[in-house]
Amino acid sequence: MLLDEEVFAVVLAVSVVASAVGIALVLGPGGSEAFTAIGLLNSECRIGEYPVKAYNGSTLHLCLFIYNHMGEAIYYRVAYKIAASQGDMPTNTTPSPRPVIAEWKGVLGDGWNETTRVEVPVAAPSGSSRVALVFELWVYRQGEGWVYTGRWVHLYVNVTSW
């Protein structure tokens, strides 16, 4: 069956409009959403085979993965803390109240990522044998200083004495 020219023109117009609407919905106003990401990797900078036990006072070797999709370069800081209870854990709106034990800083352009080897000291608070090693992602904003991104990762380890 052959379509006459008017039907073909209507079908073509509808497909062009549908394509434009689909592209607008996928891209949205101003493109994609801005975000940062943080990941924790093992000593070989791979996912999996994380340590489950550590001696009190020892150092673990891990890797941190940071990704920037903010639409601009960022100056970032990863704050390392040890949480001994659920109340010490960060949330997506508040950082952990525990003191910072170590930190790592860097600069990433938009769309860039970085994997960094880190040495993580392990020291359990007295009376704690299972702790969370917490890594929080912060970014520096002009006029505001360091701002918590709500992004964090953690690793539970059992801490034993020598």
C-alpha cells in the first residue's frame, strides 16, 4: 500500500517533533545533573578483597577513587575518620562528628577522575573491636570554604591487638 504525500508529510512531521521532545527530555535544561563521586578500592586499586582485620596501631594500604562531573574544575579534600558506633557515621547531609585523622587533597577538571594510593592508620577507640574507616568527600567553594558534599564511603574492620 502506498502512502500519499500528505500522509507521509504528517508522519514525518510527527516523528521530527517526537525526536526533538525525546532529546529535550533526555538532556533536560542545561544538560546533565552535576555531581561528584568517591569510591574505595583495595591495595591493588581494584574493587573487592578488602581487609577485614587490622592490628590496632597498624597502617592499611587502600586506594581512593574521586570523580568530578560538576561542570567545572573542583578543589577537593577527602577527610579520613574512624567511627566506633552508628552515631559516628556520616549521612548524606551531615559529616561524621569524629575528628579528622588524615586528609588528601587534589584538583580535578570536569569529567576527570583520579585514583590515589593512601596509607590509612588504624586506631580503635578503647572498648571498640569493630570500627568503620570513613572517607568523606569535601569541595572548596569560594566564599564558603570547605563544603561537605554528602558523598562518603566506609570499610568495616575488626581491630585486634598485636
